[in-house]
Amino acid sequence: MTTVITGIGAATPNGLGTEAFWKATLTGTNGVRELTGFDASAYPSRLAGQIVDYDAKAHLPSRLLPQTDVSTRYALTAAAWALADAAVDENTLPDYDMGTVTSNALGGFAFTHQEFNKLWSKGSEFVSVYESFAWFYAVNTGQISIRHKLRGPSAALVGEQAGGLDAVGHARRTVERGTKLVVSGGVDAAFDPWGWASQLAGGRVTTATDPEAAYLPFDERAAGYVPGEGGAILIAEDAASARERGAPRIYGEIAGYASTFDPKPGSGREPGLRRAAELALADAGLAPADIDVVFADAAGLPELDRIEADALRAVFGPRGVPVTAPKALTGRMYAGGGPADLVSALLAIRDGVVPASGFTARVPDAYGIDLVTGEPRTRPVSAALVLARGRWGFNSAVVVTRHTDH
């Protein structure tokens, strides 16, 4: 059985909608800017990949606004775009043949912060009843499935930055088990004061003040990452079913997936990213030489960049494959980061062009990787490997390939 992607919806700091996101990615449009949602002047870090031109009222019915966090609004909007792109509505397939699998790492921070303020300042009777689910990691899966009447097998996965790829991998597994179509991907957002403080507490966020020098993965100046918000939703579908119903387009195949976990710190054992990449390639039935580009996790911290470079050299050899990190233009979107990279990988296959890695320019020779910098690189792309790492040891890898009728 072959699982294909038939629809895409992207909501990111540098573009709302799939083609807007792709155009911004190829032209190097930076979505990193000063936080505007609250006064961040007292915080050590003030730059974020922030969506600034989204009007929820223009995309969602008014009844959903009082019950949804901003992250859920992005997820619902991206899901609607993806389903429209795939020409799917509630009558396309039986409702139990369509499921939802998403990832979310941060929950509904802004919504919960707002309701906790009511609890502490006014009393419990002022707290919204919707708080009971609006904060929860599974809420995006629930809201998408309810809105679009998708009653098939569904799930919510949490794996920080790796979770979005895990969701897509599980969507593929769900299709292989017999569900014809699964809405999948990941979205995150937490740019309220509480959510921002929690992200800074991790100690990995840059304190840089220049948006063009803030998030420089694999650069000798790398000194942390910029948090981002948004992500992408994709429609994963059984290829035969997609052909039968006349899906307007197929972007590519989910050919391979794997996840691993890092060994205990101090064990002396190798981190799990290399093994995740090798297992995903094996699952796809491909050799390293078959991969045309790698979309890197790109942590933006020297030690983590070195570990990823080591893994890439071990799998592909020194400078053995083009590597890119377009997420430098959006910030790390946590559960949304991997799915957004999958969108870029699928469009790279479609258009034969590999996007550049933001403003990274000075890659240490010791890394031994062929990072695409400066300008996009035109080249045929038939297969791409997408990597993601989540804090505390999650590693995930997905291989996407050009679709061919088997």
C-alpha cells in the first residue's frame, strides 16, 4: 500500500497559505520580528517567528472563537485549506474512513493564561467552560475531526519539535491499517507572557536582537534558536483511494518513517538521530545515494548542530547530500516545524528547487556538510529526508518521494 499527500495547508510566520509560504521560503522572506502581542521589553529574548496578518474572524465561524486558543485557530484554518486543496468534504468518503492525527507540543497557553487570570482575580465562576479542553494537547485533533466530520481512527502525539513528523508517520500507519484518508500535521503557538517565559526557561532561545542574525543554524555564529508559531496540515491518503475518487493532485509519497530516542545522558552512546535517518531510509527501501536533499532539524546551538552534522556525515559521507534549513526564516515552530519542512520538501520535488537556509553564511569546515546557503539551488529532487529532534531525546525522520504509479 502507498500513502500519498493530496492536500496541504500551511500557516507560518512568513506566509499564510501554501503558495505564500513557499514563495516566502524561496525568496528568503524573514518571519522573525519583535514580539508584538505583549510588552516583552523586560525579557532577555524578544524576537520570535510571529504570525502578524492572521484574522481568525475571516477564517472561522464566530461560534468557534470563544472556545479556541490561537494555536487551534491556526490548526483549524490550515486543515480547512488542506482539505480544500485535496477537494475533500464530508461527503467525499464515509465518515469512519477519514481520521485525524496531529501533534501539539505547547497546548493552549494563551487561552489558559487568560482563564487563570479570571480564576485568580475574579473567581471560578468567571472561568470559561471551554478551558476544560482548550488547553489540552489533543484539542486540535478533536476540533478538526468535529468540524469536518472525520470519525475514523484519530490520535494526538506529543514529541516537542519531533512530534509533527511522528504525527505524519502515524497517519501513514493509520492509512496502511485501512483508513482511507487522514488529516495530519502539527501546529503550535505560545506567545503570551506565560508561554514566552516557559520557552525561555529552556535556556536555548537566542538573546540576539537583529532578526537577520538571530537564528543561524550550522553557522559559526549560532547562539540559540528563535521560537516560532504556526505549522502545517497535510492530507495523507491511500493512493488507490485517491485515484478512485479523482484527487486533483498528488504531491508525493510518504515513503519512510522512523523514530528513536537518545540514550541516557552520560552513557557515552551515540545520539539517536543517525539511527532514525537510517531506519527511515530502510523503511523507504532507499539508499543514502537516492536522497536528493535533507531538511535538517537545525537546532541553532553549536553542540546540537555538531551532533546533527556528525549524523549526516555518517549516513551520507562528507558533503554527500545538499542540506537545508529554511526554518531559519520562521523560527522553530515545535510540532509545526516538521510538517512545514515536509511541505517544503514536497514542493521542492514539485518545482525542482531547494530553498536556502535563511541567513546562515559561515559553516565550519569541520561540519563537513553541503548546506544550501544564500540562494535556492535548482536541481531535480525525487526524494527528500526530513529530520526533527525534540527536547529530551526525541528523534524523528520522514522520507518523501515523487509519486509514481506502481
